[in-house]
Amino acid sequence: MFPHKLIHRLFLLCSFMFLATACSNKKQNIDNLIENDNREALTQYRNEIQKELQELQEKAQVIDDYLASKSDKQQLTLVTVDTVQSSLFKHYIEVQGDLRTDENILVYSEISGVIENLPVKKGQRVSKGQVLAVLDDGGLSSQLAQLQSQESLAKTLFERQGRLWEENIGSEIQYLEAESNYNAAKNAVKQVQRQINKSTIRAPFAGVVDELLVEQGELSMPGQTPLLRLVSLNNLYIDATIPENYLSAVKAGSEVEVQIRSINESFSSTVVQVGSHINPENRTFKTRIQIPSKIELARPNQIAIVRVNDYTNKEAVLIPNNIIQVNAQGESYIYVYSKDEKDNAIVKRRMIKPGKSQDNITEVLSGLESGDIIVLDGAKSIRDGERVRLQNKTGK
């Protein structure tokens, strides 16, 4: 069967050919009328031809309408549709973060001295307070022994003077001098003991010796020569910066989706801290995100992709991004499926107000409701009010 538009064209062509044949016999008469400059007759003849053409076009339109009503469904545009239903929608901000730990330090000595002993090795796990290195005390041990002897003597003299003072023997000044000498000797011993304690470097927290930066026999200078790097992986977190315009949406407790691509790990977490300072250079604020201890391969300074939940709607109207079209005025619209008064399947243009988009899905803030049937495939090749052929009908 020929498409009805082609039949229409053929019908008009045949009609014009018929008119041409019918008029060929009158061509001589027309020529005569022109030669005789009979304008009134020419005008009448032209009106007759136009009337005949109008009647032929009306007949052709009747044929078009009939053929369209009886046409094969394959001539209609095929579309697929879906029923809109309210569902949960979450929008995320995606930023880059860095893995950090507050327990990642270079260990220095507090006093100068030659390193006498390094009892730990690279990669060794150590507990809090465990000895990491021992320095030469520079003769402080001998000085301590001497001071302890002086302390013992001062204590004996003070106790003796105290007994005499109780028996009212001796003066008060003698008793006070003995007490002062004893206290000074005790303080001297404590001071030297503190210095000796500084020659033994201990782990400030439990962790792993990540690097050994010196060898036994080297001279250690306080604040200048790092002895080793000590790292703890027990309290890793992600430091992520977020643009300031999201400050009202991101709070402590906000949901976070994290991906560490270098170790192929993904997990869910929460924001545990939101910074109170806006960086004036890039207009961002910092957030801290906790990392579960089960992520064994996580290391400081790794890069993480962070998606922070900044908006949630439990009853959102959602549609695919690719069915949204924009007119010349910048207004967004889609097509909805319905039936006309003759129960024919048609599509109607519907203006909408789109909201946030996430993963190729857009929330519709107005113009569409749950239960509406939207056109999916074929939406870009149809017009408002056009009849269509429904290929399938699905519901989410």
C-alpha cells in the first residue's frame, strides 16, 4: 500500500493532467480571446479554472483523511513510554580529597648526642613508650651519681639538724640552711635525670617505623636531624575542600560516598567535622571524613574521590536527562502520552521546571506529577499533538 501522502500527490498530478488535456481543446479559444483582448472573458475563464482546482484539492483532502484513518500503524512514529512514580533522590557534590593522619611524624631528639643504639628496624610495629633510639648522655650519668651522693649527704644533715631543732639545740637559721641545701640537691638530681631521660627516645604513640633516617654512631642535633618517621594508620581520615556555596548544605553527619581508585576501594562514611574558616584564595572550606579501619591498604597522601550528599528528597519526581528539550526561550519541556477524543494515541508537550541532576537523572520541581506517562524513546522526533504508535509501556 502506498503512503497516503504519495497518493495525494499522484491524485493532484493526474488532476492537473486532466485539466491540461481538457483545456488543450480550448487553447485556440484562449489564444483568440487574447488576440482580441477580451479581458472579461479571460477573467471568467480563469475563475472557472481556480474553482475546479479548489474542488479537486478538497476531494484530495477527503482522500487524505480517509487514508490516514485506515493507514498502516507502521507509518506512525514509534515511541516508548514510562509511568512517573515518586522515589528517593539524592544529590552529591563530587570533590577530590587527600588521606591524612595526625599520627604521621618525624621523630627528633631533644638533646645533642651520638646515637649509641637503634633497637628498631624499618617497618617494625612499636607500642607507645617503646624505645626507638638511645643517645650518648655526654657524661650526665657520672654527674648524676655525684649529685645523688650530694643529695644523700644533704638529706642526712637536714634530718640531723631537724632532731637538734626539736631538742632546742642550734639556731633556726641552721635548720633552714640545712633544709634549703637538701631541696637544692634534690632539684639538681631531678634536672640531670630529666636530661638523661631525653637521651632515650620513646614512641609517642603506637605505630609503624616507616623510615629510618640515621644510623648508629651518627651525631643527632635537636630539631635538625630526624631520626625516623613514625606512622599510625589507626586514625586515618580524608581532608576534602568544598566550595563555599555549599556551606549551608554540608554538615557534620552528612552522608559521603568515597572511592580510592589506587587501591580499588569504595565505601560509605560521614562528615565528622566541617571547617569554620573559608580559604580566601579559592573560596573553599575544609571537611574531615572518617575512614573505616577495615580499609587495610589505605595510606596517608593517597587521593580519594569524595561525593558528599548535599540534597535529599524522599518523594522526588525523576525523569531521564535525555528526554528534556529546550525551546528558543530557554524553557524546558518533555512529551507526555495520552489519548484524544477518538481514543487515538497522541503526545502532548508539557513545560517543566527541572531541578538538580544526578547520574543522568533530573528531578522535576513542577509541571509533572506521579502517575503521568512520559515519552522516552522517540521524544526527539515528535511534535505536539502528533499521533504515535506505542511500542511498549513499562512501569518502574
